Amino acid sequence: MKRYSIFSLVRNALSYHENWPKAWRSPDPKPAYDVIIIGGGGHGLATAYYLAKEHGITNVAVLEKSWIGGGNTGRNTTIVRSNYLMPESLALYDHALKLWEDLSQDLNYNVMFSPRGLLHLAHNVHDMQEIGRRGHAINAAGVDSEFVTREQVKAMVPIINLDCRYPVMGGLLQKRGGVARHDAVAWGYARGADARGVDIIQNCAVTGFRMDGGRVQGVETTRGFIAAPRIGVVVAGNSGALAAMAGFRLPIETTPLQAMVSEPLKPIIDCVVMSNTIHAYISQSDKGELVIGGSSDPYNSYAQRGSFDQIEHVVGPIVELYPALSRIRLMRHWAGITDITVDRSPIMSKTPVEGLFINCGWGTGGFKATPGSGHVFAHCLALGDLTPMAAPFTMDRFHTGALIDEGAAAAVAH
């Protein structure tokens, strides 16, 4: 892999930047691999990268039905944080956040991680009690989190209206939280995995699994049969469809999650501001666009498109909180498809099919977990067992009742 540096920039400038090598290859699939990863999003590519880097397994194929980063990785609001309540969630997401902090250096690719701070607003007594409970639990676990008064909120976000229809009583701040560039994350992991010998195969949809005696033998694809003794399914909202191909059901529902961006503005909001109660959050990109999102849609669907009712549902509270934004124009509006479990926590697990592993159920919080998810799932595929950090997230918890009830605990699964 040719490293990016100031010297490579100067050298390529002499040829008008026309001779840069491709970031990753586009090989034809081989007949067989040691490991196949289905899904070329952030989690799948991170898994392939850490398989090669941490475990030395390089005979790996990443199969993507469309193009790299064309799914949820490129259809989210880029928020990164780890201030969850449940100990299992907190450990996993903070592991991811620690990897985020050095990810650009690790990949030699600027993922534009910006730890600008993430502020949760409290609008009523219940909100204050909720952030109190969560903040103390987070601090007790040794993860950064601090309470801020309404006056401190105003100092951090001068354009906010504290006494609107949704009065602001205070907030919970994680200074290490922030945002990253979603496309760059996919491209950086793809480039890093490819440089270590991983085959990234785009436009290769999986149509079925070939099994023998309860063990997976490989996958049927639109580009022919590909054999592998171990397969990882990392396809987010399509996880239920892939599980059905393998003959079992997952306890998940698939719903769209919509977001939108405004026209570019001069810097006006320099942190991420979230409001769980009214399901509206906002940040400003490096290009000046306001990135705005809300809750997932109240119905099941695989549609990757927006709807006007959700725009109204999200933009109304945003305008109440930030009246100065009432006349800005929205430029783009989209949806990703999320896979949501009953306890709003992910699934990283073996399946009833031997040799087939699954990583899904991240709901609306998948992007922030990308490095941590890939890191622990790579261990699962390499060694055939889960790390202690991932062990609580198996499918067995839905039978034993040991749920990780992060949805109720954190008030909203973002």
C-alpha cells in the first residue's frame, strides 16, 4: 500500500494528480476463501481489516451487492459517542471510541474524526433524572461525562432558545464524542484491508447458502458459488433476509431512519446537540451543512428514501430550538434501513448453522460502533468464539432473558 504523505502529494501534483493508484483492487472472486464476509459497509470492511491486521487471516473476501459504502455507512448522521448506560454497551462503545481516536493514523487515511463534543439536552424533570442516572453510571465506569447547566448550554450553543416550547433545563456532555466522515471510514477500511490481501468484490449479491450436515460450505452469488468454511453476515437491515436464506429467524425488525442536510452556512454550531425527548439532533459538517436527524420511522420497510411527514416531525422541533434556522433550505434528504432488536442492543453471535456467524441489530447506532464492532467480530471469525466484551450480545440472551435493555435505559436508541 502506498502511504499518503506530504511527499506523495507533492510528487503527484507534478502529474496533475492523474497517476494516483486505485485505493483498492476490483478482483474477480476466487473459488474459495478461508473467510467470507457478506456486506461491504463499515462493519464488514472493519472486520476484514482486523482479520488481516490482528489475526493474519488474509485469504478473505468481502462481498457487496452494490458498491462499497452504498448502504447505511453512507446514509447516516456520522455521530460518534460512547455515553450509554448499560455496562455491556458502555464497554463496547467506548472500545470503539478509543479506536476512533487513532483511526486516521492506523489506516493512513483521514476519516475526519472530530471530537467536538456531544451534548444531550434535558427538557423536563424526567430528562434531568435520566441524565443524572446515566451520567453517574458512566462516570463510575471511568468514561467521561459531565453535567451542564442551562446557562452553560447557552454558552456552548448561542443560537439555542432555552425557553421555547421545549424548555432546556440542562444537559449531559461527552467531550470525547463528535463526528467522523462516513464515506472516508468505508474507503479507509477498504483500502487498508485490500493492502493486506483481502479481496473486495462489489456488485456480487448473495442469493443463498450451500450447507452440508448443518455446516455452511459457502455462498451462492450472482457471480457463482464461492466456498468458505467460515462466513460472517454483516448486512444491517438486510440481516433478516440473509438469516431466512440460511433457515433461521432473527429477533429483529427493519425500519427506515431518515436524515437530511441543509445548504452550507458559516460555522454556527460547533458541537453535536441531541434531544432524546423530541427525537431531533443536529451538527454542522466541515462543509458547513447542518446535518439533522430524528427517530426511526414507526413502520417496517426496506425503503431507502425519505418522506415529508418525517421532515415535518424533525424540522418542527429544530426550528423551535433554533429559531435562526427557520429560513434555511434543505438540500438532501435520505433514509437508511436499520435492524432493531427488542432490547435495542446488537447481536454478535454464532448461529444455528455451524461456521456461520452474524453481526447485526445495531439499530440507529451502528456508525459510532464501526471500529469496535469490526475489531471484536474479527476475533469471533478468526477463533470461532466471542471475546468477553462481545459475549453478552449473543442470540442466546433472547432465550435466557439476559437482555441488555439499552433502549429503555438511554431513552432512545441513537
